Amino acid sequence: MAQQVTRDRLAAAFPPPARVAAKSGGLVGLVRNEVGVIDYGNGRRFFAAVFTRRISHSAAPAQINTAIGQAAAHAVAQLEQESR
């Protein structure tokens, strides 16, 4: 997963020093997903999975990719807040 070339989903939402190893998948035009490990390098590691299904043709693929990263970043932020 660390060799994933798609960097515009999960990885886009976690800037360095975070490292993201992810695997994307989907069905062209209908489903777009990504699962991965977000590693901050200081012992904090999170696992994220975001699954989407396109129900409208108004959302562009780039918007969906951004939403995947934002959803994962929001979930990780909530987990970090709860662990304090």
C-alpha cells in the first residue's frame, strides 16, 4: 500500500510529517473508495476506510476524491480529540 500512486484521496488530507499508505478502488463512474494507514511517525497510527457511491452526475471525480480525504481527516481528528 505504501507504493500507491494515487495521492489525491486520503494522502491529500494528511500533509507531512504524516505518511499515508493506501489502496484505492472503485467502479468507473459509480463507486470510489480508499482504505489506508495514516502514520504520524511518533507512535500515532490510524486506519481509515472511506467508501462512496455516486448518486448524482453533478459531483466531479476530483470533488469525490477531495471528499474522501476530508472525511478521513475529520474522523482522525475526532479520534485524536477523544484520546486526549
